[in-house]
Amino acid sequence: MWQNNSVVVSKYEYKNSKLSINFNGFKILHISDLHNKNFHGSLYKKIKDINPDIIVITGDLIDRRRTRIDIAVEFVKQIINIAPVYYVSGNHEQLSASYDELKEELTNLDVHILDNSHLILNHGGERIGIMGLADPALIYTEGNNDNNRNRVYAENNLKRLYENSVTEFNILLSHRPELIEVYKNINIDLVFSGHAHGGQIRIPFIGGILSPNQGFLPKYSEGMITEDNTTLVVSRGMGNSIFPLRIFNRPELIVVELNGEVIKH
């Protein structure tokens, strides 16, 4: 009970010389894979105490097998009063017959829906890009976990977004961490993902056991991972889907604090 309901806050610092010092201390709260879980106000209190500058949600806010739009909307109603919310779909939204209804509700709450779109984030007179990839689940129909076709989909859409970007520093919201090679090849600076559920069951000193589209002992199941010039932040998520339990894998909120690193000559 405790391991499935007690939320942990993981904190990371992200440094990049592309960032203006005006972004020093800028806090991004990352939420993923809520799957309609209701924390009955305790989650709102934690988020309010964090006091983030923006909130990013990287998909699976609902669960397509037991969709409760009302729970998802009530949660977003609470947090939108804390900070601006940026959202991208996961596979459960794309495969849900209720996704259009959810999008309409989120739009009415002034949530920034970033399915295959790009926005400019202004702060302290400086700006960075924030873009999102809609999950490819619906495009290739339910049950199709062909990672190669998912990769082609991500490449085509992300290239278009990046080519139209006018900002030097860019954040990407994309549900799937296993597509990191695509993010690296297009030189995205900072990526927020979920989907892996932390491997669902975590074994100390070994890591997660099984994640969608990564199989056994997934490489990208949690934490901050930097490869080449791209940093990937993977949330262990908040709720559960087919498998109803988490073991050694508490629900997780992630806070990333930005820092404009000074280049030494």
C-alpha cells in the first residue's frame, strides 16, 4: 500500500551554456502516467509546496481501460492554478475513445496541448522552445509495437518541429524514452518522457524489470540520462495500468531546476 501511494519527489539540476542566466533556478515539474489514479488532494499539496515555474505532463493522464475524464480534469483544475501546464499525449490517450473529450476539457482549462506542435516559452526577457510529439499508438493501431515504425514517425514529426524552431535551446515532451536515438540525432537539448513505469518492479542495484517497448531490464526506465548533447528525463510515473502493483518503485514527481552554465575560456 505504501509503495503504491506514497509519492516521492526526485530533484535534478540541469546545466547548459545555451541557457540564459535568467533561467537560473527555473523549476520544471514533470508528471507522467497518472492513469486516472486519484491521490485525493495529497498530490496537489506536494506540487504546491514545490512551487514550480511550469508543469509538464508527458502522457497517460487517463487509462483507456477504465477512463475517468472527471478525475483527470479535477486534478488539472487544481494544478493549473499553481503554474502553466504543458501536455503531450501518451498511448492511452491516443487509443481512448474519450481523448477528444479530454482535449476539449484541457483546452478550456488553458492547458498547452503540444501534440506535434511547438511553442515559445518566455521568462525574464529570454525565451526557449518547448515542443511535443503526439504518441504514435493510434497511427499504427492497437497492438502494434513496431519500434522501427515508431522511430520513423518520431523522426518525421520532430524534424519538422525542429526546423521550424527559432530558439537555440529546446525542450521536448515525448511519452516514449526508447526513442532517444531520434532525440539525439536531431540534437534536442532536454527531453521529458514517461511510459516505462520505472520497470514496474525494481530490484535494488539492478533496476527495472520490464517496460513497454523496451522489454526486460529496460535501459531507460528512470532518472536523468545524458547521451551526446541530449539529456533525457524519465519519470517512473504515478499510477498503474495492466499490472496493478509497484514494487520498490514509489510514484514519482520529478523536479528539474535549470542553470545557465558559464563557459570558461
